[in-house]
Amino acid sequence: MARRQLSFRRRTNNRALAFIAILFVLTLAIAPPVKHYFTQRAQISALESQLSADNVALQKAREELLRWQDPEYIKSQARERLHFVLPGERQYIVVDGSTTRSEENTTEIASALTDGQPWYARLIASISETDSR
């Protein structure tokens, strides 16, 4: 009877050892595909969030394009950004509310600039004239 128990225990131990070995081999075989799966899922998630952000940016660009097709918007942007004025209007730019410039200085500077010069030369001359005063 002791031999029978000993032989049963050996078979059980051998079966358990074989079962553990099979599980270990299966784990080694399945681990790389599972890792690739989770890596790809993370990449897909990142790309989906990037796609949604790009779609939002595209929608904003389309709205901006539609605004630029409106002539009134173009006029308002030219007035705001480039300080353009319509013919007959006079534009005043207040640099600092506490100080005022005398009209004599601006008249002297305007008369010192010649009309035959390119615009950038007149701009540089007007800046250097106002800096020297």
C-alpha cells in the first residue's frame, strides 16, 4: 500500500510539474502578442485624440476662411491691424493717455520727409527724427 501511495504521489508530482511547465511555455508564447496588442491600443488612442484635435483646428480654420471672405471683416481687420483709414477719415493713435504730442513736432517731421523716397526710408527717417527730439 505504501508503494501505491508513493507511486501515486510521484505521478501527481510529475503531472503538476508537467502542467506548470506547459503553463510557463504558454505564458512565454502569449506574452509578446499581448504586449503588442496593448502597445497598438495605446497608439490608436493617441492617434484618435490627435485626429480629434486636428479636426477642431480644421474647423476653426474653415470658420476663419469664411470670415475672410466677408468684405466688412476685411475692412475691420485692415483698420485694426494695419491702421488703414477710409478716404476722408482722420485717424488718431493715442500712445499714452497722460502725454500729448505737439502738432508742431509732427508738422516739422512731415515736412522734413520727401515724397520721392521709398516708404521704408521715410519710415526709418520719421523714427529717427522722433527719437532725436
